[in-house]
Amino acid sequence: MASIELSAKLPSKHKISFVDLKTQQQALRLKLDIAIAKVLDHGLYILGPEVAELEATLAQFCGVKHVISCANGTDALILGLMAQGCLTQQDAIFVPTFTFSATAEAIVLSGGTPVFIDVLPDTFNMDPASLEQGIQLTKKLGYKPRGIIPVDLFGQPANYQMIETLARKNQLWVMADGAQSFGASYKGKRVGNIGKLATTSFFPVKPLGCYGDGGAVFTNDDEISQIIKSLRVHGQGTHKYDNVRIGLNSRLDTLQAAILLEKLKIFEKEIKQRNDIATRYNNGLKDVVRVPCIMEDTNSVWAQYTIRLPSFIQRTQIVDELHKLGIPTMIYYVTPLHLQTAYRHYPRASESGLVVSEQLSQEVLSLPMHPYLDPDQQDYIIHAIKELCQI
Ligand SMILES: *Cc1c(COP(=O)(O)O)cnc(C)c1O
């Protein structure tokens, strides 16, 4: 592939960011300064009033009864697992292999065994057929299937209808890893109100991000909510120094809650902008690459816009060429978890490999995606990919 001479020129206004947090900050700066100053004035840095206010606002936003904020999205998964009782290595928890490592890491840290499941080639989310295969196989291997952690990859909710049917049939719980999908919806329900529990992350580049680490657990179950509130403060009982269980130190800082409250006010608008950008990409790119597929009755928050390159294309070359043209890209994910050093000894749904995930890891490419990408920048990206992917 020869270096290309682009007919369109890079819009000079500003350089293209993979995720642009600066423009959003400029728009909110005054309000953020006031919100931060308020916390500095009252000085309640841990579990201050903004934390409770954020939890109530998030609960209302997604229509769930309880929101328990915590230190990060990985802890949210760990807290959700701990709240459902102790796990042993005989306890099998099913996770997609095509995800960020934290989903499986939380299971191992909680004492259980992750079982890796393949994903669907069009949505990149957990494949119910592979899940069924995984459940049967782990039973044969002598494990006790306990729960499923579907991941809403790149912002699109997984196929919960089929997953929950399998869960009921096998008496498993479902905890949704919504680290990438907060704000999305599935069959009229918002992420947070799907599954027995759901979790999310407020890591800065997630669709709703703070200025540091943060996370939350969502549930309609009163008892689980009480347990998680105790777990995030070292397993605290009714008094501060009364410990009724082993817990963690995992709270969301008051400052981060104050920041999130301001960001939440523009979140709906940003979700709409992300969807408009995805539509523009889809229309511009659908004839040259495989564009993302969103299921019926499902809305994505487009944490990532991820295409699949045609097999005759050398991905490393495309990445280099785009980089030279000032277009940043990322590969989510280069190696599925079942092939990684830390995870390859855990069970997987099929001994012959998780072929869809293995193939996707070779073909995927994530493009710049954030609410402040302007149409000129987008057209330039579309144009560059079209020229690079022509036969
Ligand atoms: C980001 C992410 C996490 C972890 O969130 P942190 O806040 O970084 O701990 C977990 N699962 C998925 C799918 C993620 O994308």
C-alpha cells in the first residue's frame, strides 16, 4: 500500500483527538469550579453530601432503586461479587473473552473461576450459544456454575433477553458490566436497571467520566444494596468501628461526585451527539469496511466506534498511515483474555478456541469518538479510510 495523497485536507481548526476531554471541560469550567469550591468549603471529602446526591440522581436517571458509588469500575465488579457471598475456585462465573481484563480479574480476586465465552461477530457481545456451551462444559468439568457477567462492549447492551433465559434455566445470577455503557438502554430499560446487579466505571474516558477513578453498583435488591454499602467501608456494621464482614476501602471521592453531577446535566445531549457521529461514520464507511451493528430495541452510548477491516488490509499499515494523517486510532482488543498469560489456564466454552473473538482481535480498529468531533474532522477521517481501504 503506497502512502496516500489525500484530496481532502486536515481541517486546521484543531487536531483530531481520539477522546476530547478538553472541549467538554471548557464548556463546563465555570460550573465545575463552583462545584469544586463548594466541596473545598464544606470539607467533607469522604462520603460528603454530593455523593448521596449523585447516587440519587443516577438512580433516577436509570430507574433503579439503589446506586452505590465506589472507587472505580473494577471495585464495582468486586463489590457486586462479594455481596453475593463467598466464591471458591469451584464456582464458575461466565464472562466474554473479548473485553477489558478487569471483568475477569474481579472474579479471580473474589475467589472464583472465570470461564471465557465467545462473542457475536456483529455486536461484539457475549454469544448466547457459546454461553450455553460453556455452562454445559464447566458442569462436566466439575465446577458449580454461579453467575454470568455480560459486558456491554463499546457502549451497546448485550443480548440480555437470551442471557437471562439461560440464567433462569441454570439458576445463575446476572451482573451486567456496564463500564462502557452507562446511559445506553435495552428494550426500554436503561443500563443500571438490567440484571440482578449492574456496574459501571467513571474512568475519565468512559461515556460518563470524572477527573480520576470512580465507579458504581446498581441494584433493585435492598439487601444487596445494604451489604455493598457496608463492604465499601471495610465491612462496617451499624457503628463506624463495628465490623461485621471483611470489606474494602472503596468510596467515590466527594470531589468526583461533585464533578459528575455537573457532567450528568449535559450527558443526555452528549449521548445524542455520540449517536449522530456514529450515524455519520456508518453512512460514510459502510461500503468499505464492516461498520458496527446495533440490535433492534437497543441504544448504544458509543464508548467506542469500532470497525472491522477487510481481510486483505494490513491493519498495522492502516494505523501507520492514519497516524501520519493526524488521525489517532486504537485497537480494542489486541488479545482476547483466554489467550493472555494471566488468564489462559482458565476454562473456556470450547476447547477448539473462541474463534470469533480471535478473528475480531485481528480485524478491529476503533476510530476517534467523542461528542465534540465536528463534521469536517469526521469527513476527513471517513475520506482517509475510504482511500486506504480501496482495493
Ligand atoms: C473500564 C472497564 C472496567 C474497569 O473500570 P475501572 O474504572 O478502570 O476500574 C471494567 N470493565 C470494562 C468492560 C471496562 O471497559
